[in-house]
Amino acid sequence: DIQMTQSPASLSASLGETVSIECLASEDIYNNLAWYQQKPGKSPQLLIYYASSLQDGVPSRFSGSGSGTQYSLKINSLESEDAATYFCLQDSEYPNTFGAGTKLELK
Amino acid sequence: QVQLKESGPGLVQPSQTLSLTCTVSGFSLMDYSVHWVRQPPGKGLEWMGRMKYDGDTYYNSALKSRLSISRDTSKSQVFLKMNSLQTEDTAIYYCTLITTDYWGQGVMVTVSS
């Protein structure tokens, strides 16, 4: 099974700052990487698919990059609504696997 | 309009079998694959398995011996059955088209006597 190592586990940042979250796959996942945002009591919402494609309706301050085994999610100009937990998911092969999540707190 | 909705018992006794139903609308189960994902309280997401559009199934190796996913295309329903439940199976269970924005609201299942 492909292991997804996500870092950091938690993050505290101020409004207007830029943050990055990383996911490292245990083998090449050929850009088959998605990023989700989840708020308490809600289902995950897709932000990015295929490593860097922005889901419709997602603000352009979210961006994804990477290739091979290393991927990142960048959030520019943090807004209060960005406080949430973020997960990566590889769907390159079965079983699909998630990163452990990054909890983003706004100062 | 694509929708998925999970249903099932909120409480299951240890060692018993969990049966959940995912009822979908707005698409055909013969066109899209439906996945099951679960999330223990306060923890991360675990991919459990999927029912492919052609009827094929694939399971998380850690759950394979206990898990079964089936469907009834005429009723637009996908079923999850998992036996020998333990307290660590307490979680919110989601059905989803995954790598899309189409997720059910989730159903909380508590394993307790």
C-alpha cells in the first residue's frame, strides 16, 4: 500500500499569511493527488485534484503543486474561513490512502 | 443534482455486523464508482473500499476479511457490511464519489454494549 506522510500535523498562522502543507508519498503517484478541506461536523470538500487543478468554486488563493512523490498545498492570504483540517489523498492505486491531516488554526 | 445519503443504525453491539446503505440520485451506479470512507471521532480519514461502475469491488487490505460492498442498481443503492465490529470501528461512515465534491453527510456509528 502507498503511504502518505503529511506535514505538519498542525499549523498556526495569522490572517493574510501564506502557508504550505506537504504530502510525501512512499512511491510515485503520478500526480494522482487530491487535497480536501474539512470543517468540524462537515464532510470533506475537494479543493485540488490531479495535484494542481483547482476545483470549481474554490478560491484562487488555494493552489497545489508537486510531482512524483512530493506534493504541496499552498494557501495565500489566509482568511478566517480557512481554519479547518486539510487532508491529501492519493488515488493512483488501490487502496486509496489519505494523509493524516493538518489542522490549521488562525491566530 | 448528484446526491449521496448514508443510512443505518447508530449503535451496534461489539462482535455484531454493521449494515449501511448509500442511496444515490442524479447519476447511475453503472456510470460512476462509489467509495466508502470512515473517520473515527477526532481522527483522520480511512478509505475502506469501492464499488466500481462495472460491479467490481476493491477493499482496504486491513478490512478485507470483515468487509463486503454490494449494490442494487435498480434501487440506486450501495451497501456496506462489516462483521466482527469492535469499539475501534466507532466512526462516521461516508459514501462518496471521491476526488469530487460529492460526499454524503455521513452516518455516525457507535460500537458499544
